[in-house]
Amino acid sequence: MEYIEIAGAGKPVSRLIKGTDYFVHDAYEKAATNLDAFLAIGGNTVDTAHIYCGGQSEEVLGRYMKERGNRDQMVILTKGAHHNQHGPRVNADAIRSDLTDSLERLQTDHVELYALHRDDPNIPVAVILEALNEHIESGKIGAIGASNWTWQRLEEANAYAASHGLKGFTFSSPNLSLAKANEPFWAGCVSADAETLAWHEQTQLPLLSWSSQARGFFTGRFTPEVRDNADLVRVFYSDGNWERLRRAGELAESKNTTAIQIALAYVLNQSFPTCALIGAQNQAELLSCDEGSRITLTLEEIAWIDLASEVKPAGL
């Protein structure tokens, strides 16, 4: 397993990050088995959130770490300030309330990585950063980041932090995958476009990608005629993505691997630090991700599978 450094985290962050949005009390043994297997391949970072499974995700993770006695081995990424039925909640009170809940559920006094789950462009970055820095100073948060923020808002926030002696965002977590989203998964979600990738290359700000494997688009189960997954059809079905799938399959064959492993390698072979949030729920899926994380792609291969070049890489 490879790792990256995120300023403020205090520990190396594994390039594969284990998703926990299916962790519930009634399936605790499954969750624990999945986490044991993830640690066994060298993973150490888990992704959760205040809203996942109505709080059960964090509670299950907290129980697991207490029973295993392995909190010190783990890097926890949790997220807060998601909107509710009344609207946006990106404010100091919501951040404080959600963080307090999360720490209690996780049975810990701090998290290495804390991200705002959504943005509210109506709230000045000054208000947000000052609220987050309060919790950094108290030791409850190591590094702060933003999920589903545009690069423009990230730049504005970090410029404010730099000019006011505050800690800025040291990671971002949008969707990044080889399949390009036609529209957001949910209102307010952000997928990394060419401008976003160029900004990350310029700043070298780490990107932690959710839906890094495009919800299974590259598994081979989906074709233009298979339309039983409405969300996948809405977000990923396009002529461009079918061609990306075809090219990923061709490149995979040349490397004796699979298209979905090539899709994961695409995320992990960018020109700036990246991690991939993975949804593996069994040993086979986890091993597939582990193998995919070890694939090296050239710039020419990345450009070709992403339709940025029509020049076939050598060997194809």
C-alpha cells in the first residue's frame, strides 16, 4: 500500500480509503471483517460522515476500534455540516454540533481529517475557516478539508487563511473518476473537471475522490441497453463514457488486468497526490482494488483512455 502526506493529519494516509456508508449495527460482523481485511493489505484510512446510516456508520467504526484496540493505527476522515430538510448548515453551530456527535459516536477525542460535507456559497469563507480553526486549536481536528467544494471556493478560502494566520484546507474531496458525470449525483455535489484537475496540479493539494470507480460503471455489467440503474444512467451514460469504457478494456487486456482496475489506476496516477475512496464490501472486491492501486499508467495512457488524445499508447 502506498501513502500520501496531508498537512495536519499527523499520520500517513493510505491511497485506498475504506468507505463505510453501509456500516450498520445489524451487520456489525460484516463491517468488522471488511475493516480487518482492509488493514491486512496496508490500508489505514476510513471515510465516514455524520449523516451516514443515520449515525450508525460512525458508531460501528467506534465500536470496532474499541474492541480491536487499534485507534492509534487508524486515520479517520469524517464529514459534517451537511444540509438537512431546512436547507444548508455550513455554519459554526452546525459544525460544532456535528463534530461533537461524531467524536462521541467514534469514541475518540479527535479525528485526523475533517471535511465539510457540502458548501454554502452564501457563507463567507472567513466565517467557516474561523469556526474550523477553533476545533483545530482545541485538538479535536488535525487537517481540514472540503467535500464538494469548487476549486474557486477552495482557492478563496486558502487565500483568506494565508492572509489571516489561519490553517487552510489541506485536502479536497470531490468526485473524480474516469467516467465523467453528466450531472451531479445529488444537488450541490461536485465532480472534478479539467479546470479542477489543472488547479490541483498547480497547487498539489491532495484530492480524495469519492465514487472513484464510478459506481461500478467499469465492471462490465453495464451496456447502453442495460438501464436498470436509474442513477447510473442519469449520471454516467454517455457516448464519451462508453468510449472510455472501451478504451479502458483494451488497455486492461494489454496489461492482463480489468477495466475497473484501470479506472482505479486512472484516479491514482494523476499529476498530484490522490487517494481513492473505495466501496469494497467483500474480499474479492478489496483484492481487486489493491491490485488496481498498484498499476502504473503513463501520461500517454491516461490521455488516451480519457479521450484527451487519439494517439494509441505503445503496445496497443
